[in-house]
Amino acid sequence: MLGRLALTFALAFAGAAVAAAPTKLAPRADDMSLGSAKAKVQVVEYASLSCPHCARFNADVFPGFKAKYVDTGKVRYTLREMLTPPAEVAAAGFMMARCAGPAKYFKVVDEVFRSQDRWGEQIQPVFLGIAKQNGLTEAQFAACLTDEAAQKEINTRVKAALDLGVDSTPTFFVNGKKYEGELSLQQLDAAIVAAGK
């Protein structure tokens, strides 16, 4: 099933147009966000579920960042989806998270990141286990991964990221200022303080 996604996403990075970073990223209707919409600072992370650096940020930095800034209403955090090799695996993880619903999206994303070291040759059983833990049946999981409309939507989101000049993960925008690569909590602290001035 994951193999069928390979052809769909194999060319996700072809023909990327590079544009200057905007001063502020406009919210998208399909954004997945946490925190107050009234927060003065917006942090947008472009991540891929198959990116080990993104997984490390998710495990080591994100919990502290969320507690300090998102949960206190100081920052609005948005995760935007990118696909890095194997793109079909990253796409499957994101599609599954969206199928689980907005309330479970970030929980599924976290579980997929934390499952990276268990992928090996058989990723599908790992993903099916995550899907079931989050309320999806095996039939719903299968339907989710073969949903052509959802595949087109994720390709559209990836193209929008490429059009912004995002070509690596993780990439962060803090009130529109671009930061590439894995950030520590201290680096995020500095970026958020600068953005709040």
C-alpha cells in the first residue's frame, strides 16, 4: 500500500521555484496549528515525517517550546508538511494524521516521528498500529492511504512550500524570518524575543 504512494510523490521536489521569504506567512485553510490565534508571535515549522532531524526536534525541543510558549498563549505554532525521502512514507504519515482528525493530528505526528527507529523493512504494520491507537480501523487506514484527493492536497501543500523557497527540513519561520535546520530551545528563545520586539 505504501509502495503505491511512491509514484505519486516521487517527483515532489521537481521544478521547485525559489522565492524570497515573505515578511509574514498568511494562514492557510488547511493549516494544523496549536496555540492562541491572537499570539503576537507566529512560528511555522516545515517538517517531514521521514526526516530524522525533525524527529529529534520533536522529541528533544518541541515539548519544552510548547510548554513555554504555545500553552501560555505567547506563540501560535503551525506545522506545515514537507516530503523528504522516502517521500511516500512521509506522505502516508501525514495523511494518516489528517484522517485521525484535527484533535489527534499532533498526537499521530508525534507517534510517527517516535516510530522512525522501528521502520526497517516493514513500515506498514507500524503505521497501522498507530492508526488503530488513534481510532482508525484497518479499513479506514487503507482508505486513507489510497485517497487520491488527499494525495493531491498534500502535493499542493508541498508545492506551496517549495514556492516559498523551503528546500530542507526542518525550516522555521518566526514572524516571517526564516531559520533553516534544527533549532535548540535557546535559539528559539532568541528568535521569539527578536520577533516580539
